[in-house]
Amino acid sequence: VQLVESGGGLVQPGGSLRLSCVASGFTFSNYAMHWYYQAPGKERTSLATITSTGGGTEYADSVKGRFTISRDNAKNTLYLQMNSLKPEDTAVYYCHGPFESWGQGTQVTVSS
């Protein structure tokens, strides 16, 4: 099982980024997937969840209305569209899947 994130970077407050997570080694379309984030000095925290078909999503209160989780099962890829970014969104973002699988993380820094 392998998860590989990409798409992080430096963005100004109010800007947008889209993170991607490419999955391999399991039947991606069979499993719910998750995004987590870990801010400096903080614990890793659940951010968003999507069901196996993409028909259901859940979000942490801090990102509702700003972030959108989605997936393309044909491409084995999970996405996180992040809009209206704030400095407090600065963190390492991880995708999380079945069998306790984690990606390596991608850094998102929101700063002017």
C-alpha cells in the first residue's frame, strides 16, 4: 500500500491550493479516504473524510465551506481543494487510507 501526496507549497492568505494523493497497492474504490493535517507543535488531526464512492463527505468545523475533498476512482486519486486559505492552515497535510496507510505528507504554508 502506498500513498503519495503532492500539491503543497507557499500561498498568500486568501489564496488556493489543490492537494493530490495517488494511491496504489489496494483497490482504491473500495475504501473511504481521509485528509489529516499537523500544525507545528500540534497533534495530527482529522480534516476531511470521503466515502468510497465519493457520495458522502465530512469536514472539521475549521474548514467547512473552504475546503472540498473529492476523489477520482478511475485515477486512484484523492484530492483536497483548499480555498480562502488562512495562516492558521499552515501545516503538513497527509492522506490516510486503509490498513493504517499514510502518505509522506506535503507542506502547506500560508503567509504573506
